[in-house]
Amino acid sequence: MIDYLIIGQGLAGSLLAWELIQRGCKVVIVDNGRENASQVAAGLINPITGMRFVKSADVDTFLPAAKQLYSQLADFFQQEFYIEKPMLRIFRSESELKNAGKRFNSPDYQAYLTDIQPPDKNIGILVTPFGFLEQKQTGYLLTRPLLSCLKAFFIAQNSYRQADFDYRDIQLQPSLRWQDIYPKHIIFCEGYKATQNPWFSWLPFQPVKGEILTLEHQTELPDKILNYGNWLIPLNDHRIRIGATFDRGNLNIQTTERGKNDLLHALSQISPDLSDATVINHQANIRPCTQDRQPFIGLHPQHKQLAIFNGFGAKGSLQIPWHGRHFTDALLNGAPLSQACNIQRYYEKP
């Protein structure tokens, strides 16, 4: 008997399946095997975000859970997936410098911020007219290798099925069934495609297309993540990844010249020396963001055997480990879900 059929082998589906399997559940994860948003994503973890330098909600809870899980996975697969690397936040205005100063003096932010550098402090070939700040406890998840290792693990466990999933193949009565599988629950982790889900499309998703570039260069850069409105991740001495565009209007996975040019232009503003970098990869995908910026987790209001674990947007690498553990507690032990993420907040609004 299968306990949980999970639809989608992105980061949400994979980490939830891992957690359920660790707790002794029988799981099958269904995926079409094609590239998904998690594989394209930078996997960036940044506790302090935005022009006003606001600490991500619950980061003091989410970050230790994320580090613990990625360390557990590294031990199991004998390879590192989470790369912790400091971030240089390059100020783009006088007001950003001022906002950073306020946060720097707050005890709540001490664990994440180091020195603020004034405009006259240069850092290699970077243009920093308003100065910059170094952040700590930042890093990025190697999502593609992690998902590849997890896929191999699921296959070895006989817990993976490659298929083009069709909602019409689900039968609710007299018992829950998908093809030849009779699971106790089906959990949808299909990213932005949930907007087409016949049971959960009423949830207010707000998908966002993002494009990223991988570049080769000959410039000497600090071995740190850069944040200058966009982000830059150094992959090695001569390869960087930059992103990401933000497009709510064109929800497709086609790369665009405009997206590429916008990213290269922003990069040239902070480092003219990188203008001659060579584009070696250009990717686009769609983040499953939500209107209230909280994930969508929980059981369907009428069909309790159907559930959703989705809507993590650009913060999946940070948030999914903690939410995966707590959703598993809810499924197995009836533990309450956090009200902020529980889809009960929308039960009256289908």
C-alpha cells in the first residue's frame, strides 16, 4: 500500500518525499523527467532582503532547519549541496546605505551583518559609489546535483515513476486511485502548474518568470556572492551565474534577448570589466510565487485525501526543509500547521 503519491520532483516534492521516507512511509513520486524551475533556480539563501534590508520572516527558524537537512543529505550522498558564502550587498542609493545603517545597529540583525563600507572603500574592479555591506550566513544550494541524487535514491527505493501526469487519471471514488496506484493521499508539488490543478487552482498563485545567465570571464572577482539589485554567484575562478529577471506578464519558459540584455546591462553597471564575459548558458523558468508571499500547504477543504505543498517562490531553498518537516508532522501525527502557510486561510474564498 502506498501512503503518499507526490506529484512533481522539484525541490518541494523531493524534500517532502525524503522526509516522509525517513519516517517510514511508502512514497511514490511522479515526474515527467523534464527540467523544472528548481533545477534552473539559483538556490540562493539570503536572510536579509529588499531595499530596506528586512530580515526574512522566521529566518531564525528556517535557516537552522535548512542547514541541518542539507548537511544530512551531504552525509548520505557523500557530496556537498549547500555552499555557504558571504554576500557583498552593493548599495544603489544613499537611502539603501541609510537603511543598512539602521539594521546594522539592531541586535536582531547582528547574526547576519558585518561591516558597512563607505563609498570611498574600493573592492577590486567593482563600482561601489554608495559603499557596500557584507552579509553572513548567506549561500546557495546546488539544486540540480541534489535533485539528481534524490531521483537516483527514489528510483533505488522503487519510489519514482516517470510519467506525463494527467489530472484526469485521478479517481476519487470509491477509493483514491492514480493509474495502478491506490495511495492514501496525493500531494501536489507541481510548481506553477498548480494554477491548472482542478482541485487547487482557486489558490491565489502569482507565478513569476525569471531568466538567468551563466557566463565565462577573465576578470578577478571576490569569491563572494554579489547583490546589486540582481545577484551574482561565483561558480569558480572563471565562471559566474547571474540573475534574475522578474516577469509576471509572459509566463513561458522561453529565453529572451531582452532578459539577457537586462541582466548584462545591470552587470556592466557594477563591473565594466565584465562587459566582455561570454554567455555560455541562458535559462528561463517560472517560480510558483503567491499573492501573500506565503506557501500553500494543507489539505483540500472537501477532499481530505488530496493535499498541496507548493508556493515557495524564490525562497524554496530556505523554507522547504522546515515546512517539509512540519507538514510531515501534520500528516502523520495531526500536528497543527502554521497559520501563515495553511491553505485554510483561503477556504472561504474558492
